[in-house]
Amino acid sequence: MKPLKPLIISGREVLPLVEGGKGISISNGESSGAWAASGGVGTFSGVNADSYNDKGELIPQVYFGRTRRERHEELVAYAIAGGIQQARVAYERSNGQGRIHMNVLWEMAAAERVLHGVLEGARGLIDGVTCGAGMPYRIAEICARYGVHYYPIVSSARAFRALWKRAYYKFRDWLGGVVYEDPWLAGGHNGITNSEDPLRPEPPYPRVQELRSLMSEFGLDATPIFMAGGVWYLHEWADWIGNPELGPIAFQFGTRPLLTQESPISDAWKQRLLTLHGGDVLLNRYSPTGFYSSAVLNDFLKELQQRSERQVAYTVEPIGEHVAPFHVGARGRLVYLTMHDRVSAQRWVADGFTEALRTPDSTLIFVAPEKALEIRTDQINCMGCLSACLFSNWAQNEAATTGKKTDPRSYCIQKTLQAIRHSDDVEFQLMFAGHNAYRFASDPFYANGYVPTVRELVERLQTGD
């Protein structure tokens, strides 16, 4: 194992070991501050971060607004207050060591407003901002305004070229690094594009090499690239360390920091991670963002799979093979299915999946009455947590809607991520994870259910294991 040489990241020489930021308070001030105190780069989530009252008690993110717009404003206020508070905690816990970064999603609700609010309220506490889930053109301008380095998350050289040509060249002095996130192996939302096959992973080395060549064209030879997604043992990446073709490389860990004592997730979640097997993380497209995402295949994802499998195409008039009449809803509105699909629909209804919900793709999905009620209730309670949502048709435009039908094949992502973060329910909530999460079970570092401190993990990583 080659020794890890420190890199200049966000203006300070630190270990090239970066905590992945994640979302919905899954990494917070405690975990990121501990990572920074260990000499690396700690990253707290700026996506609906938790807030606490004067007694140190969690402030539940409860919404009282009668309209989606009003609830959206409440959500933005929660996000800014939580981000400022977590930045303060991280700064205090870091003991003046390492660097503190904040992670945001460009497609989250009011991303620019939240960034301005947190960076203004936490001046001098945040050293860098990582940002992905979309094309964050304006992140450079915003960070430069506050004297903070920015780190775009990309999955290809082509994406970085577009960002650089459009905006980043104007703010090159504040570009602290570029995060290459493997779109097939990373946890959470993935950057697989229409030109890539989700079932055919591509090796990261040539893709990162292409990114470095492009950055060299722009005079960014000394700008670090963070390798994210699929990183577990550093001895498996020995040929990347000190490689002149790749230039300065740091390694970002998203999944392994989940299983530390400072990690804020529940003990039930931590124990679940220790039981995973290969193939237990599913790359799927159920997210209301429209992006691919990777999560543990628990009962939550299985229900979504089954929901989509109970699906048939329909027409409102008899067309082609769609000649079999079928009545939908309490009013018995007539639609037409194929003869084969009507047999399937009748079987699902007989099995108790009596509610047929329409999708934007002119299909029907069949669910039980209680699930239909849950879906409709979640859509009604939407607080606009994304810039645009397939599930609720929210959009943060003047009309506050995408103008499209809601998609009942998806789910309220805010609701489920808040639930898994703040409860012990790890089966019926969305559990994001990288595809290497199954390695917890075989890694001797975690033998007999051992949960290390962040410092122990950082020290372990430096050995190559």
C-alpha cells in the first residue's frame, strides 16, 4: 500500500480522505466534525438538516401551511436553520483540524435560497460545498460570493465540460475539486444518462482519466479529483495513488461512515448494514426525481416493484387490441384494455388490489385501498421538497406545478427519508446505500458487530483496509 500524501483541499493540507455528504441529515455536524478532527474532509448534509432547541431536543419538521406553497416556505426555513446549526456543530467538533464541507442537491427545493441562507448564517464555518443531482451551473457564483470552494459532482467528463464552458471558467479560483461519482456503484441518486446502460457498468479508471485530460485542457492539472462510489479498501486503488495520468486524487467514502459511533442513523439501520449480501442493493428508477438511485432491497422497494408489476396500458376509446371494457374508480369510468390485460386486472382485483390508479404514461396500477389512501394523502401533504416532483407534480415555478399528472408508481421521498433517519423502521422505508455495502458482513474490521469511531475508521483506511 502506497502512503497517502496530503492534498491541499479548500485551502488547507489534509488527508485525501473525504466523508460523503448524503442527505436528510444522514451525515451531520457530529459525524463530519469527527471526520475533520481526524485530519480529513468532513461533509455534513445540507438537505433538510436537523435543528435542535435550547435544550438540545430535536425540532420535528412539522408543517402547518394549508397550501403546498406555504409548506414549501416552511421547509426552506427548516433547511436553512438546520444547515447553520449543523455547520456550527461540525466546526466545534473539528477542533480546528481538517476541512468542513456541506453537501447539497441541486434538484432539492430552493437550492439557491438554501445555499445563500446557510452560507450567510454560517460565515467562516464552511470551507467547501459539494453539489450534484443535476447540473449546478450557479453553484460557482454563489460559493465565490461567500469565499467558499465548490465541488461539483459529475459522472462523466462531458458533464464537467458543460459546467465549465457555461459558468465555472469565470470562477476558477474557487473550484476546489471535482467529484467523480461512479453512476453504477454509488449510493443514493446516480448520474446514469440516457447514453449509458444501467445494466452494463463501465470501469471508473478510463472515465476518470478522460475527466483529468479535460481538466488539463482547462489548466486544472493541480485541481484534485475525488473518486466516489465503490471505494472500500484503498489497497484496491493502489494504482490510482500517485498516478501521473490521474493527477491528485482523493477518495470519498459514503457508505462506510454510516457504520461509525458518530453516525446519526439508528442502531437498527447499523445492524441491518451488517447483514447485507451481494445483490441486496438495487439500482432502480422509482425516485420522484426521475434519476436512477441505489438503495437496499427491503420491503419498501419490493412493494414499489410489485406496484409497477401490477400495471396495464389503457385507452379511453377502443383502439387496436384495446377493446376489452373495464370500469375504473368509484364512478366506474370506462376504459379499454387488451383481452389479456383485463384477465390480469380482474385477478389483481380479486386478490384485493381493487384501486386502479392512473399514471402519466396512460397505464393503470392496481393497489389495495389502504395503499391508495396513503398515496393520495402523501400527494396532498406535499411540501415541495424537490425543484420538481413526479410523485406530487410539485414544481417551484410560479404555478407550483409541473402541469403533468402525478405518478403513483413513485413515493414521497421527504416522508420516507425523514422516517428512516428518525425511527427504527428499516424495512418499510427507503434505505439508500452504495453497492459495496454488503462488504460490511465480510470485512474483519466489523467482526462480531464492531462499530468503530470515525477516528478509528480514518486510521484504518490509511492502512489500505
